[in-house]
Amino acid sequence: MPNPGQLHLVLAGAGHAQLAVLDDQIRSPWPHGPVTLISPRTRTAYSGMVPGWMAGLYPDDAFLIDIAPLAKRAGARLVLDSIVSLDADQRLLGLASGVTLGFDMLSLATGWVMADPISDAQGTPILPIRPMEDFTARWANLVALRRGEGDFHLGIIGGGAGGVELALAARAALPLSRISLLARGGQIMPWHHDRVRAMARSWLEQKAIDLIDGAFDAQSRDVSGLTIPADMYILATGSQPAPFLQNSGLALDAKGFAAIGPDLQSISHPGIFAAGDVSGRIDQPVAHAGVHAVHAGPVLARNLRAAMTGQMLGAYQPRRHSLYLMASGDERAILPRGGYAAQGRWAWWLKDWIDRRFVAYYANRHRV
């Protein structure tokens, strides 16, 4: 607990935005009191490189960032635990270990939470992509067992850009298997421009990936309505609100995420900030995508300091056309930019350079 006159800052989760907060602490140590980082693991996965790893284009540790040395260099105490409850009024966090942790200021960046399926008519194994560390371990085992089998059928549930990338990566890793992509109404990537969707559809056709009408009901967590007889499903649907938010006392948006304004602060509880997939903007829709969490991180770091000193908070303004490069699984990529779209190996080289640079920066940050 902080000494009299000090304020305790808790960094809940090691999502992409929180990395920028740690980086800020390394540049200039937090002068207002102790800092605690809560994470269930000592390493966090950079999601942008996971499809490339699945396709065999990266070694096992290429997309993992070791947060333990970052926390140490930042002067933060690392607590290896998971958050199970939040009392925003009392400023208390309940942890899976049974510990209750008090805070004065809170930065929420816990990343994606997925709704786990509870039923499947055929008893088919289902592999959610989150937590990422569990997914990668099970995927590696799956490829080792099934790579040479031609009668294996893998279904990817989710028609967003992530589901498309996962299907293409799965094709590269399992060249003899049947791969199906299940999307609501058979429609993919509803947030993207027609040109981007057309390119992605062409890739799916080239790679003999079936596009099928099918969806996972996130509310009921029921996959029994899926009718294709797959041997395994990968669940690649969108993020769900973290369970600890439900009875936290925080204001939530219509979908149950922590409601924040452009300054990334809770609209109901000053001193509690959130960024990335745990949050929902009330002033404008912002997609739950890693690119937004990365770009929001520096604003989150600056606003935590500004809130402590009574300065005006800054706003995170999402770029009108964020750079989201989609990987093909075979060292090509699509580059969408507003109504413009291009594809090719050069786009993959750009994506690879951006992703490697991001991971390398944090991999070396504790040394400099």
C-alpha cells in the first residue's frame, strides 16, 4: 500500500496499450507513488504476428514480448495473477488468488476476452483464439498431429478480418486438409471496403477455402446450430466484455465494455482509464483492433500523468484510415487505405517490417 501522501497506480493487464505506459515509466519514473502491474503471464503476445506464425513464417518466440524485465525497468511490481472483480467505488481489485488490491488510479488494458462455447451437437473440439498463449500451444500440437492428413476438416468461425487471416494461415500450415470459413450470411469483413473484401474473397477461392453461412451466438455461447461436420473449430469471433466489469460499478456501454470518452477516462469514475478491447468509446465507434490499442497507448500514458497533476487531458483521435495489413499466409498481404486497396509481396514486406520493429522495440526496451 502507498505511504501517506502517495498514490498507488495499478496497471491492470499487459495489453498493447499498457506497453506504452510501461515505456513511459521507463523514460520517466512515476513520481507519485508505487506502481503495480497485474498480468497472468510474464509474456504477452503481439497479435499482429500470430497468423504469420501459424503459417510457419515465424519461430515460436517471435511474437512474444517479455513484460517482466519491462516492469522491473519501469519500477513496477509485477503481480502474476488474474482480475476477477472490480469495485470502482471502493477502488478495489479482486484477484484469482484471493488477494484484494487497493488502488488510487487504475489503467485497464486487459486485452481481448472471448465467450467460451458451452455446447456443440457433434461434440467437436473447439479452439478459441483467446487466451492467445493457450491457443498457440494447442495450434502447435494440432499441426504436429494433422499436417500430413488429407481427411482432416478444420472450421474457422468468424468472418472478420482476423477470421480470414486465420483461415489463410491454416491453409498454409495444413495444405492437405479441408478448411472452411463460417461467416454470418456468408459475408466477410463487414467493416472493410468492397475492394478489400473482393481481394480477400479471391484469396479464399485461390486457396480452396470454403466460405459457408454460419455464426456463433455470443450471448448464448451456443455452437449447436453449426451444421458442417468439421473435425475441429477455431473460434475467431469478436471480443466480449471482461466478466469483472459487469458488477464493477463502472459505467458500461451498450455492449458491456467500460464506457470511456476521447480522453480514455471512465465517464463515471475519474482516475480510472481504459484502452483497447476492454473499453468502448461513447463519442464515436472504434473497432476492437490491435492497431487502435497501439495508437491509444501513448495518449493513455500521457493522461495518467496529466490526471495526477491536474493538467488538461488529451484525446485519442483514431486515424480516419488506419493501416491494417492483412496477411495471406504465403508472404503476401493486402493493404487497405480508405477506398484504396493494393496487394502483393511488397505489402507483406511492409507488414513484416512494422510487426518485427514493434516487437523488437519492447524486447530491447529494458536494456536501454
